[in-house]
Amino acid sequence: MNHQTFASRQDRVHNSPYSCPVLQTAHCTVNLRTPVFLFALLLFLFVQPAFAAKQTAVIFPDVDAPYKEVFETIISGISAKPGRTVQRYPLSRDYRLEDLRNALKKNRPAGIITLGKRGYLAARKLQLNIPTVSGALSMVPNGISGVSLSADPAALFSRLKSLVPDSKRVFVVYSPKTLGWLIPLAKKAAKKQKLELFAYPAETLREAMLHYRSILQKIHGETDVIWLPLDKVTVNDDVVLPLLLQKAWDKDLVIMSNKPSHAKRGVLFALYPDNYGLGQELSELLDKQSVAPETSQVIPLKRLDLAVNLRTAAHLGLIFTPQQQEDFRLTFPSR
């Protein structure tokens, strides 16, 4: 693979007080003993390495629009932190792992952030002794730190109580393999918002459907809520979603989701990734990982955008204040 596929090396600071000719000649005009010079020298020695330590490699899929813009926005969030420079490594479908390894060894980044499944798998194969975090995919704890696309339950339930103050019970069907790690966090967040959380594990879509039918028989409108997380096993857009939307409309049930497309189809609201904010969270997590590289953690996404279905809200009799509506990033039907 052509090495030009990867981002070129970032410019480095070459000037050093030890290479400056002025300091090495008898005609030097700088008094090395002045407090101002000594302070400047100390500032250079201790601050400059801190900035260099934030040189970060970002490994991401080389894709076309509209996904290209998504990754670019995430990278903008990563590089937003003062002092952090980004080395880009876009990966084509047929990239050579050895080329990527050689480029990283040559440029020697202090940390690595991978985006998407392609970047994540590349990081697992590389096994470099460099602090690494991953994002832009639904992660589970497995040895690599990262920010999952799953919404932070604390943010989700806080938004629920804001939009539907009378809500009391939340029902969710989840796959233990993909979301088992998130449920303890969800229970803690629900308790803080004085909500009861009823979580039903399901290994297959068939098992999930049995849970949904049972939930629909005992659920009540106005106070009960169904949560649709990012879960390919239990949240099927062709089978599960139509059933729940029809029952929700008939029974005046609230459904919340983590996908904006669900809000477009009739779910009351969805919290979905703020891509720029995701980049910021990845940058912050990499800093923590650099301090304690021996530990790994996967956290849910806290920086989120809000999509609301106004037609569903009107059907449920919900009225939102102008201040609440200012937070609506997407509304359906479009206003």
C-alpha cells in the first residue's frame, strides 16, 4: 500500500536552546543568568513536551459521503483540544496492516484513536504498546478502551423526565452479549431519576418478540416507557419497530430510542451521537488512558443530539416549552 495513503508527519519544533548558535558564541547578546531567560528556558523544557505528548494518530475507514463527513466531524472534535495534533491514517478496504504498522513506528504518535469497525480491528491486530482508544461503533468491554455509540443512560433518563415528567417505569429488551455491560449503569441512572427499570435479556429475535408481547400486555400509557437501545438482536426495524409503534399509538405509550430514524417513523424521541462531541470524548478518554495505560474501560456516549417527533408528542398530549424546543436538533415532521 502506498505510504501516501496515511497522513504525512506533523511538523515538529526543531528550534532548541541547545542548537541556537547565538548561545554558543562569544558574541551572544542573551544574558543566560537573567530571571527572564531562565524562566523562558524552564517553560520550554516542561511545557513543550506536554504538547508533543498529545500528538495523536487517528485510524479511520476511507469511505465516501455521507459517512466521510461523519468521520471528519469526529476528527474535528478530537483535534479541538488545545495542543493536540492529529496524524490521519485513512484505511481502504484492502489496506496492508504492515504498511500501517511501519507508518506508526516511523511517526511515533503518543496515542492512537481508532474510528469504526475497520479502525478498531486494525488496532487489535497491531498490538502496539501505545495508549489506544476506539469509537464510532457499538463497543463492549474487551480489553480496549473506548466510547460506545450507546447513549449514556443517565442522559437518556434525564431527558425522558424532562420531556415526559409523569413517566415512572421503563422497559427494555436487550442482548446480554452487546448490552449486558450497560444495564447496571442504566439501573443506577433510573434510580437517580426515580424510575423503575425492567430489563429483559434475550439471545435471539424470537425471544425478544416474546418479551415485547408480554410487556405490551401489562404496560400502561402515560407513565410507562419502552426503551429501544442500539441492539441488532432485540431491536429489529422490520419486525419489532412496526409492532411497537402500532401498539404505542393505540395505547398512548411513550417509546424512546437511540436512533433518529426511529423518531422519524414515530418514536417520541431519540438521543443519538453528536459526532463532534464524540471526538471530544475520545480525546478526553485518550488522556486518561495515557495516564493509566494498564487499565481499560468502555463508556457510553454522553454528548448527544435530540430528535423529536412532534406528531407523536401531540398525540400523547405533550406540550414543550420554547426552551425545550431549542434543544431539538431534529424534528419530525420537518418544520
